[in-house]
Amino acid sequence: MEQRKIQVTLKDGSIKEIQRGTRVMALAESLSQGLAKAAVAAVVDGKQVDLSAQLEQDCSVQILTFDSEDGREIFRHTASHILAQAVKRLYPGAKLAIGPAIENGFYYDFDLDTAFSSDILGNIEAEMGRIVSEDLPVERFTMPREEAVRILMENEEPYKVELVRDLPEDAVISFYRQGEYMDMCTGPHLPSTGRVKAFKLLQVAGAYWRGSEKNKMLQRIYGTAFPKKAELEAHLEALEEAKKRDHIKLGRELELFMTSDVVGQGLPLLMPKGARVIQLLQRFVEDEEARRGYQLTKTPIMAKSDLYRLSGHWQHYKDKMFLVGAEPEDAETEDKGTQTANSAADPVMALRPMTCPFQFQIYNSRVHSYRDLPVRYSETSTLFRKEASGEMHGLIRVRQFTISEGHLIVTPEQLESEFKGVLDLIHYMMTSLGIQSDIWYRFSKWDPANKEKYIGTPETWEDVQGKMKDILDHLGIPYREADGEAAFYGPKLDIQFKNVHGKEDTIITVQIDFALAERLGMTYVDKDNEKKPPYVIHRTSIGCYERTLAMLIEKYAGAFPAWIAPVQVKILPISDRHLEYAKRVADSLSAEGFRTEMDDREEKIGRKIRDAQMEKVPYMLVTGDKEAGSGTVAVRSRKAGDMGVMNLEAFMQLLAGEVAQKSNSA
């Protein structure tokens, strides 16, 4: 009997008729030998499958290659299994945890007493090479949960057992086998280990099991993999360039910030040059916000727990807060509106993780009419958040930070126009800093399956998220949606960026809040003389100053644009007899507000120029006999080199124009 044929709809919309039961790889081969060679897996009716999967009914099929994001993830996931197999061959007692693909690479976590040194990584790489040469078939199979637990216990893999036991009792568990190695995995994977032609193990780090400090610290091996050696080499070159731009490395070399074990983790110390950049940014932000109708506030860095209970932070954010004083064992922790648990004599205090409830107290200090709205508050706020030790990184993730925080209290009719005004301010800030092209937008929504994380009803959440989506679409903002990333009191628009190592983080957030105003009794009197709760827009204009500084260091490799450079001009006298004239030049520049230093060391002028270049100073002014005699300066630019001799007035006009225009030419 002739086999029934099925119709397959391809990515381009064309339809191909094939025999029922045809494997995906055979379909790829029938389309193109080049496609089959590059194929890593496929998407069938929206579900990722192995190339060995059989097609049993009419369906849509997309062949995945390394050129797609999903294809790269599958390719590198197989590489992580090759890594784990190599480790198990060399260290049979190693316990396996998890090994996913990540952006630009993969990792695997191991529980092993032996520390993975650089020499050991070399041995693991060599064993991985042998596994690739063996070209082992990668085969999928399944078994019931109970049998999976039994086999994993026999194999002494406690972390895998824990993962399986988290699944429903009737779950069917999928595994992949390559040679003697077997791993629990949903897949899909490459058809064989021989497809991973180029790979490199990059580093070892510590990682708590399941990300909890309460669990054991495991060893995490990071690596990357590509189909071709040339692609791997290009990626490794990019990583070396990224290391040169790393803000921690440059921050130390350029004396912008430092850390101290005595002070504590996540508490960077801004040195004079770094503090100057932050000061310049803060003044720039505060002046621009004032021009846009913001009112500056100054509020305390701590408050009684009463305030946080009212706002909901105590119930939803307490684990991230630093408490001052011990909380009574019988303290009421339920969300009871205005009910509090503090005694007047010894209240429990907390360092603030955000400024909103403080500014809302200012709003509530008098009655507001609809004619008073919008009210725009701004504050340069120092905040505190109890980040886990494994999460902290340089200036990007810290425990104390300063933020350009603001809150707009608006009527429903004003919501879209004020939201637009906030985005216009952010766009101006990002353009002024030269990083507009390096950011993108994420629409962060609530997770309906985890309602206890949030305040408000599901209906209200859906309504406000719909309003925010309409605003974003109406304003033409390109965004990606992310479920479960909303604040506990409302959806938000996150402005995202990546550091030089490819890690994504949030630089700025804009939130629409429908809940806190009502919780804290905020109202306005509308046209009908009725009290109504306003909407609140939470926003930052430039984000966390420390994180923004880190981004700028990496963006410009420490060579800040002249308008935010901690030192704009370095005066370089050729010899001691030119010191007096050089001092007059420096004083003239300083009197006009330019940030100036003079190198009065007894060094040759070539050394002084090289050192100023290494310090990434935008302009160097060389003074010698000729310049002192004519009242001029020899100008050198960090970027353009020798610019010739100018009179001092002409140079100051040049620099003043660059600063006024906020030129981002580094």
C-alpha cells in the first residue's frame, strides 16, 4: 500500500508534498544540500524538534541554522553536553547540575572538590576535541518520572534527581545520549557531536545551586562554540577588545572608582575624577528637569517601616531592603492598610530602596485640584538595595547607588502626553550622552500565574497594561514584551543596554502606577468637585548614575567627550622655565570654568604627552619658549593629534563650542 503523503508549509510560504514519516533531515536534504549541512534543528508547528523527528501530518516547518538565535542556542546547548561529557570522563565523581546555552555561549555547573584550574580547563578542552572527533550520534529517549529518579540516583546525580522530583508525578522525562554520556534534557540537539567544529572554554566562576546563597556553591565553566574556526577566532578577538573596555579595568586605571574589602562588596568608592563625572551628569540632569517643569525635592534616606507597609514595599520588597533595628517577633506583617507594628519608642527603620512613598507624602501635604496637575517631582536620590553577593558587578550592580528619580502625578487625560514628555526627556539625555543607538525598549508586564507578587486586581492590571500598550503603539515606540518583569504596583517600560561582555541590564525605567496613589490616600479634586485618585508615572531620566557611568566608560573606552571629561585640558610645559607661563594659561582656563590640570613634573615633553594620552584627556596644550613669547599655546587633540599653534582665546572658544554642543566625538 502506498504511504499517505502530507503537505509541509515552508518558511517562505511555499508548500512541499512529502511522504508521511519523512524525517526533518531528509526534508532539509530535499530542499538543499547546503541547508541540510547547516541545519541544527527545526521548528514544526511552532515547536522545536530534532532533525531526526518524523513528520506525520500536514504541518509548517522551519529549518533552523546557526544564523538564527534559536539555532545558535541549540548548537551551543549541545556544546554544553560535550563539556559535561568531557568532565565526567576526566572526573567520574563530578556531579552534574545544569548546563544551558546563553547569549554568545554556554555554561555547565559542576559539584567537584577539585578546583578547575587553567591547566585543567586545557585538559577538558582536549577531551572535548576527542568527543567531537568521535562524531557520536546524539539520541533522544524518554522514561517515566519514577524510572528517571531511580536511574539518576543509581548514577549518583543528586542535582538531577532534585530537578526531576520538582516535576509532576505523571511527567515523562526526556533524555539525550551521546556515547556513554546521558543527560536529562528537553532538547532539541544537534544530530551528532562532530558538528561542533570550533569551541573554547573561557572561564570558571562560582555559582550557587539554583541561585540561592542557602545552597552549595558550584563551579561554573563558561564556554562558547561556533560551526567554523574563523567565526570563533573573530569572537575571541571581540572578547579581547571587550576586556580593554571593561569599566572595572578602566575605572581602576583611570582612577575613576575603586573598591575596598574593608568597606564591603557592592559599595564602590568614587575617586575625584569619577565623582566629577557624576557631579557633571547630576547638574546636567537637574538643570534640564527644572527647565521641563520638575520640582526638586530632598527626602530622607530612611523611614519607619510604617511608610513601607502603607506603600506595599514591606510586603513585596522587604527581602531587598536593609533594616535598621530588629523587627519584633510578633510584628504584624499582613497587608492591613494603615495598621503598623512599630512601637513609638523603638521603631523599626529601613534604608529606602526607592523614593516614591516619600514624595507622595509631600503631595499629600495639601489638597490638589485638577488644575494643579500634572505635578512633577524630581530628586537626586541615594537608594539602598540588598543585592545578593553573586549578583554584584562593578558599578552596574551595587548595594548603594544614586538615581535621577522622578514621579509625575497626573489625571487620566494627561497620562499619554506626560508619558510622551518623559520619553522625550529620556531621548534627549541618551542623545546627549551619545548612547541612543545602544539602547532598546522592553515592555515589562505582570505574570498572571504569580498574582501574589503584585497588588491590585487582575482586571486592573489588564486595563492598565492595555493603556500602556496603546500609548507605546501610538507613540511608535519599538519594544519587546516580557512577562513577569513588571513592578509589583504596575507595568513598566525598561530601557535596556548590554555591557561589553554582552550581559543585558536595565538603565532606565518608566512605570505607570495605578495602585500606590490609592493605597497612600493620594487624591485630586476633579471638575465635578469629586475626589479622585490620580495616576502616577514613576521614571528616571538618566537612570542610576553609577550604572550610567559604567556604560559611558565602556562606550567610550574611558575617553569621555569633552563636555563630561573629568579633566578637559592638560597643560604641558616643556621645561621648568616655562612653568610660570603654563600656570598663567591654566589659571585663565580655570577662571572660564574649564577643568584643567598642569603637568609640572621634570619629565621630557614626549613622556608628558604620552601620559596625557593614556589618561585620555581631550586636549593637551604644550607651552615652550615660542608659546610663552607670543602668548599662544600648541594644541594637541586626543583624537586629531597636532592642531597647531593658537592664541588662548581661540582655543577657549573652540572648547566652549564643543561643550555647549555636547559633542560626543571622543
